[in-house]
Amino acid sequence: MQANKYVTDWVNEMARLTKPDKIVWCDGSKEERERFYEEGCKNGAFVKLNQQKWPDCYYHRSNSNDVARTEHLTFICAPSADTVGPTNNHMNDKVAYQKLTGLFDGCMKGRTMYVIPFVMGPIGSPLAKVGVEITDHLYVVQNMGIMTRMGEIAWKQLGDSPEFTKCLHSVGDCNPDRRYICHFPQDNSIWSFGSGYGGNALLGKKCLALRIASYLGRQQDWMAEHMLLMGVEAPGGEKTYVAAAFPSACGKTNFAMLVPPKKYADAGWKVTTLGDDIVWMWINPESGKLHAINPELGYFGVVPGTNEKSNPNALKSMTKDTIFTNVGLIKLEDGTYDVWWEDSGIPEPKKCTNWEGKEWTPEIARETKMKAAHPNSRFTAPMDNNPVLDPAAKDPKGVPVSAIIFGGRRSKTIPLVYQAFNWVHGVYIGATIGSETTAAATGATGVVRRDPMANLPFIGYNIRDYLVHWFQMRKKMTDCPRVFMVNWFRKNDAGKFLWPGFGENMRVLKWIIDRCHGRAYAMETPLGWQPRPQDIDLEGLNMTTEDFKILESVSPEDMKQEIMSQEELFLKLAGDLPKEMIFQRELLITRL
Ligand code: GTP
Ligand code: SPV
Ligand code: MN
């Protein structure tokens, strides 16, 4: 199969603009992949890791100014600011094309242009989308090969249609002053210049599968969300699918790969992964229920903190065919390379090269707090490596979603878990998620910001219309998922986490599953339905009934503060706020 005329015309036009020395059309084969790694090891893009220990694994260190998404340099480009809304950076589309044409002009001189055909979504799914990414960065090619269905399969899927997302990327000179991540939803196109970082450069991911897809989804009655997707099998075989939206670096990959504590595993509980970052959901016309697919084929996960205890399935996923970005690099005695990161559970090396390319030793680390791995260092691994991959992970029919869980990273105020009264209340809860910012985006960390549906940085159109879309989806379903809120991150006054988290989240998940099937008790409170200590199994945890009450406690004073801090979002939407938002807030205030 080959590219159709629409593709070749566009590629030729982009080649005239960027003026590469050479154009390589990627076919997605294994031979090609190996050849690219060989090239990348020669030109410095990759370091081959010790192949006994890390078969087919490679290391990449990015420019140290380019280690996270740059939301302030990310734009939705359209004629009017209103289509883009108050939470996105707007650039007039004509102005954006003009500005970026200047940057792309001749930027690939002396470089190779790679043309990457790819599909987001399982082949055969009516939602599957074809994209073509042009890039001058081998690192992007190899990541796209893991994260997407890349290669000739995309030409087959596209046939002679003109409908593909045009993704133009150049790492340029990686200067933050000349870095722009621009989306043109009306043109189905993305232009990204000056960054090689995942969410900025792997354009199938956040740019296509969330920003462009959310824009299309609103027009076509489906949803593109920043969510994980998991299967939960109860003893006896009952299967329930759960989608969960947590902001960046707030636990999606960990939750999606959850290992039930021994007692649960022995009883027959099984958790399987469908996706860890993005879901597309639509209403199945036969069942009237919300169905979901994961459009990706791999994981681009946070490395630090991944260890045998916290996330053994992620560790197993990265044992082969994996790219490690910005972790510590160790040169072994035989001249081969190994990797290390903080909280890996592996003893620290005597010496390594850190994410900035500087010498790191345990002594230096203790004196200067220097990290071997950047807090947002990442692994890229094929989802086929995951030992608990759900059998339906690639099923174009998708899976029915019984529960939607929202979550945030909150050291105070928000209890461990509660259930919304109904869909509309659940949408209000999701729309007002607050979460402490993390290293996944550049800027200050630990600051509470409103992150509606954990999707704030990824909504490709006006948030007003996005919230209306969420409310209206209810009317189109005959049966809708139950909606929950969780917070694994509540701390005591000494700054210690009150909840053990990770695998122990199974206890909360079981309550959620049981609620979905009408089996678990809950108490009506001002926030929603909350479990009493006896409703959640605490056996085997170092936790008393009193401790649990603290975890679930809601202080009316703190909640009033919380409602005040939602004002930031409400004011941004002033005059445009869906009335459900206002009514739900009023109801909450009266309940407090
Ligand atoms: P993105 O890939 O950025 O979208 O992140 P993510 O939502 O997949 O987050 P991930 O699972 O990678 O977790 C991010 C960080 O949160 C890691 O440092 C984890 O160790 C930590 N984390 C995840 N789950 C828990 C938990 O249940 N409790 C605590 N205390 N920390 C957690
Ligand atoms: C996130 O920041 O939410 C990520 C990493 O999942 S990236 O895809 O780079 O945006
Ligand atoms: Mn993410």
C-alpha cells in the first residue's frame, strides 16, 4: 500500500517549505525500526542499553530545556477567540500559519524528513483516525512506532480519502523562545515546532487524540477524554469496566495496572488494563450505554517512583522494546549501559550521568538534591508487554463503561472517595476538580488549579461547549455510568499520606464496583454518597476506623473555601456557564 494523492501532495508541499536533504517514508516494519535505532545510536539520538538486561531498549536524553509539556506555548488556532474559549491560548489561524511558516521555512536543511503514517484507535473501529506526521526527529519516529499503529496499515485504512490529520513537526533548534504547539481543528492539522517532548512532539497523542479528537467528538456525539480504562473481574467472573480521569502525573498508569493485594487476588479479583492515558467514548446504539476504546498502542509513562511494590506491571512492561527518556544513565564496566531512577527500589549506582548530562553521585545528590532522573522522565513501552493487558484492549467494539472516576492530587479537603448523586452532579464534580500541579507540565508544581475532567490542557475548543456536551451526553444514553471522585493524596499535618495507595486502591475500587452493581452501602452526605468505615475493607491495613473517618471527613469550612476557589473557573466562564453548573453549586452550598 502507498500514500494516496492527498498525502503525497501535502508531503511535497511541506518538503518545499522545510527543504530537507532527504525524505524517508516510514513503513513501520521491524527492519526499519532496527535501522533507525542504528542510525540514532550513531547520531546521538539514542544510546543502546545492555541488551542482556534490556533487550531492544534504548536511552534518550532530551535538551534539558525540553522535558515537559509547555502549556503556555500551546495554542488552538481559529478565526475567533470564542471558538477556543477562555481556558485555551488563542492564536488567529492565519497569523499562526504565517508565524510558523517563517519558523518551518528551511528548518530541515541538512536533515532527513521522516513521513510517519499512523492510526489512532483499533483497526475496524468507526472512530479510528488516520494521521500522518512529518518530523525531522528520529526519537519521534521510534516513539510513534510504539505508541500508535504505525506504517502501511495507515495507508490501507485511509484508502483514497482526504481525511487524515496533517501533523507537521520539527524539533528546530529546540529554543523555548521559538517553540509553538499549534492546533488547527477546522483544518484537521497540527504544527509543532521547537520541542521533542512527548506531548509536544508525538502528535498522535495529546494533540490529535485529545485536542483535535475532542473537537470532532463534540460535533459527532462522542467524547475524547484524558482517562485510563481498566477491566475489573470479581470472584465468579463478573466483569466491570471503569474509566478514570486524573490529571497528568496523578496516578492513571498506576491505577490502570493495579495489582490487587494478595487477599483480593486469592479471592479471585483481577484487574486488567485497556489504556492508561486516553479514551474515546461513544453511545452504543444497541445498548444505549457508553462504550470506550483506547486509541493508543503503548504507554508513555512517568518513570520515577516506578518499582516492584508501586507498579510491578509497569516495570514488566518496560523490560524490552522500551525507550527510556531523561533517566540516569550508567556506564557499566564492560562499556555497555544501564539506567537508574529515584525510588526504583534498586540500590543507587556509585555514579551515573543524570538527565542534564551531568555527573551524579549519591554524595552530590545528598548535598545538592540533584536528581539522576528528571521527575517527569518517561518510558515508552508497547502495551503488548503489559502482563495484565485486557483481552478487549484492541477490540474495535470497545467495552461498556460502568463507572467514571474523577480524581485529583489534594493534600487537604477532598476525601478519599465519594459517589455523585447522579450524572449531572457527577459532571459538576468533574468540572470542578482541583489538583496540585506536577512536573508533567513546565511551571510551578504543587499549586492547586482547576482542571475540569483532568482535561484542561487538552480540550480543543471552548470549555463552555465542552461542559454542555458532557451534560447533554446524558440525554442520549438509556443507562449511564455511575460517577465517583477519589483522592489518593490526602496528607496529615506532618505531610504524610493518609492512604497507602497503589495496590491498596483495590479496596476503594471494590466499593466502587459494588456500588455500580447495587451491592454496597453508602451514607448520604453534603458531597454525595460516602462509605462508612465498615463499608470499605480495612483489614490488613495499618489503619483504624478513626483514621478512615479522618480520610473521609469533610470540613464545611474547608468546603466553603473550596467553593470559593472554584470561582477562578466560574469567573473565566462568566456569562457562559452552563446553568447546571450554577444549580449544582447552589445545591452543594445549601447542603453544607
Ligand atoms: P500522565 O502520564 O502524566 O498522564 O500521569 P499518570 O496520571 O499516568 O500518573 P502515574 O500513574 O504515572 O503516577 C504519577 C505519580 O503519582 C508517580 O510518582 C506515582 O508514584 C504517584 N502515584 C500514583 N498512584 C499513587 C497512589 O495511589 N498514591 C500515591 N501516594 N502516589 C501515587
Ligand atoms: C501528560 O502530561 O498528561 C502525559 C504525558 O501523559 S504527555 O503525553 O507528554 O503529555
Ligand atoms: Mn496524560
